[in-house]
Amino acid sequence: MSTMRAVLLVACALLAVALAKGAQQDREKPASEEIQIPAGKENLPAEQVFKSIEVLKGEPASRLPGMMKAFNRMLGVECTHCHVAGAWGKEEPEAKRTARLMFKMIGNVSQKYIDTKNEVTCWTCHHGGPKPSNGGAEIGAAMAKLPAERQQVIANLNNLGEDKPAEQVFGSIQVLKGLSVERMLRVMGVFTVVLGVDCSHCHVADQWDDDHPAKDITREMLRMVRDINQQLFDGQAKVACWTCHRGAVKPEAAPRLLAAPDFEDGK
Ligand code: HEC
Ligand code: HEC
Ligand code: HEC
Ligand code: HEC
């Protein structure tokens, strides 16, 4: 857990640096938004300088301002979305506690489901807005325009018995048990949309039951999405593949700016 926390903090710090580059265009901020750390206390643990610290426990106090600014940008909000201005240590409004829960969730799922570090940040889902999208509208539109060839493959497979439970028709259904063949194939179409790929990204055509690395990763991703929605949203499907992938195989962990070479080694 503490490694994951460290990883996340590095991601926030990186983002803060990257964002500072674009800060020239920022309008002047009111003085109340500047976080004062008394001189000489920058390297004390954050909890000795601030009142109500959980996430940053044990980290240098100097990390806090960069993280707060990164939150503003990653969520597209003002400080007061999560704070009562001037009473920063207060545990309200609700969004402050939500932010901590989100932190915890990222730590949990990164450790459990994602090998590579620094891959999931607030940006991955929030993309500069307070309410991440599960892609309902985008997916609906794209499903109506699937390439004809792909629609044909789906139609042919549906002929195997669209109302039957998928696991009675196909040999290696594990996660999607209980879905009808028709619904299971709709999910397959959705996978191609959310990742921007063809069926062949995860299958060898006509050998659908075979194992394939991307197919195995996808099973883990399905479990992860369920896990996130259970942890945070009482099982409501607020987070879906689209929330992170948005039509790309590789989700964006930070604004493109971060990909610039001078930020790559975290300096
Ligand atoms: C997305 C929500 C969010 C936003 C936006 C945000 N903060 Fe925070 N802030 C937090 C959380 C969560 C903590 C507690 C961190 C911890 O647990 O270590 C915190 C802690 C702080 C603290 C330490 C308070 C104390 O005494 O414990 C200050 C000061 C602060 N924020 C100022 C700001 C300022 C200024 C901004 C805008 C530049 C800002 N925050 C934006 C969520 C947010
Ligand atoms: C796995 C995707 C995901 C990640 C990663 C994520 N969030 Fe969220 N977040 C959501 C969703 C979904 C909602 C709820 C949106 C809704 O209610 O429609 C949400 C809501 C919030 C809210 C409440 C917004 C409001 O309207 O007040 C805050 C605050 C927040 N997230 C902060 C964060 C912070 C800070 C991070 C990074 C530490 C983070 N989130 C990372 C998916 C995510
Ligand atoms: C992102 C990866 C991914 C893509 C893209 C994808 N699939 Fe799948 N497919 C899977 C996974 C994962 C399973 C197994 C689901 C389970 O375990 O319940 C599966 C199962 C299947 C099965 C049942 C075979 C079995 O495993 O028993 C068929 C048939 C199938 N897919 C067809 C398709 C078709 C047709 C397309 C294109 C429209 C497609 N898939 C696109 C990941 C993918
Ligand atoms: C919380 C964000 C998040 C969500 C939600 C999510 N993914 Fe991912 N996914 C990632 C990240 C990050 C990676 C890259 C992991 C890595 O490189 O180690 C990834 C990688 C993948 C890969 C491997 C990419 C490749 O090179 O083939 C597949 C396939 C995939 N995801 C499918 C899905 C599917 C399908 C869903 C919905 C069931 C989903 N993901 C939901 C974050 C997410």
C-alpha cells in the first residue's frame, strides 16, 4: 500500500511540474488559494505542518501544494470544490473525503490488477472534469456504425443460438457466465469500440475459445471494473472500460504534455 501511495504521489508531482509549464495563461489566483508552509518546515512530515492529513502521512509537507494544484487540473475544479476556503483542514465538503476514497481505490486496483506502475491516476478517469463518463452515448453511436464485416461475424455467431446462455455455446466463458449469446456478443462489439480495435486484438478468428494474452488481461479488467464499482458506487456501473480507455488501447495517465521527453525521468 505504501509503495502504491508513493507511486501515486510521484504521478501527482510529475503532473504538477507539467502543469506549471502551462500556468502562464492562468488568471491571477486569489491569495487564499496559496498554501503557506512556514519557512524551514518544508521537509517536515505533512501531518506536522497541516491539521488533517491521511494520504500524505510521512511525506514532506512541500508535496502538498503541488498535489492540490494537480487535483484542480485533473478534475477541472476550484479548491472550494473540496474545501471551505481558508478552513482547509475541515473534513468538508463531501468531495474532500471522496478524493481520499479515490486515492485508496487507485492504490487497491493498481496493486491488484495493473502490473505497470503510474498507469492509473485521477486523470485516467477524470480527464479534466469532475464527473468521469462511462461512455454510454459514445458507445451507442459507435455500435450503430460497426464495420460491416465485424457485424457479419457477430451475426454468424448469433446464429449458434442467441438466447442460450453463452457458456452452453462456447467453451471458455469465465467472467460473462449467465449472459445470453446475443448479449455476450454485444459486449464483444463494445470491447472493439472502447479500445478502438478489431476482434483479432483478443482472438484468433474462428478459434474464439483459445487463450490469448489480451483476452486474459480483459478478464482481469472486467473483474477490476466490478471491484471499483463495488468499492465506490454500491455496484452502480459508473466506471466502465470507456472511463479509462476512451477508444484507445492504452489509457492516458496524464495530459499529453506529460509525454514530453523532459518529464519522462520524473525530474
Ligand atoms: C479533489 C479535491 C481537492 C481539491 C480540488 C483540493 N484539495 Fe486540498 N485537500 C484535499 C484532500 C483530500 C486533502 C487531505 C490530504 C491528506 O489526507 O493527506 C487536502 C488537504 C489540503 C490542505 C491541508 C489542510 C490541513 O490543515 O490538513 C490544504 C492547505 C489544502 N488542501 C489546500 C488546497 C488548495 C489551496 C487547493 C486549490 C489550489 C486545494 N486544496 C484543492 C482535497 C482537495
Ligand atoms: C477509475 C476511475 C476513477 C479514478 C481513477 C478517479 N476517479 Fe474520481 N470519480 C470517478 C467517478 C466515476 C466519479 C463519480 C461521477 C458521478 O457521480 O457521476 C468520481 C467522482 C469524484 C469526486 C466527486 C465529484 C463531485 O462531483 O463532487 C471527486 C472529488 C473525485 N472523484 C476525486 C478523484 C481524485 C482526487 C482522484 C485521484 C486521486 C480520482 N477521483 C480518481 C472515477 C474515478
Ligand atoms: C478486448 C478483448 C476482446 C475483444 C476485442 C473481443 N473479445 Fe471476444 N472474448 C474476450 C474475452 C475476455 C472472452 C471470454 C469472456 C469470459 O471469460 O467470460 C471472449 C469470448 C468470446 C467468445 C466466446 C469464446 C469463449 O471464450 O468461450 C466469442 C465467440 C467471442 N469472444 C467473439 C468475439 C468477437 C466476434 C469479437 C469482435 C466483434 C470479439 N470477441 C472481440 C475478449 C475480447
Ligand atoms: C481504471 C482504468 C481502466 C479501466 C476501467 C479499464 N482499463 Fe484496461 N487498462 C488500463 C491500463 C492502465 C492498462 C495498461 C496496463 C499496462 O500497460 O500494464 C490497460 C490495459 C488493457 C488491455 C491491454 C492492452 C493491450 O496492449 O492489449 C486491455 C485488452 C484492456 N485494458 C481492456 C479493458 C477492458 C475490456 C475494460 C473494461 C472491461 C478495461 N480495460 C477497463 C486501465 C483501465
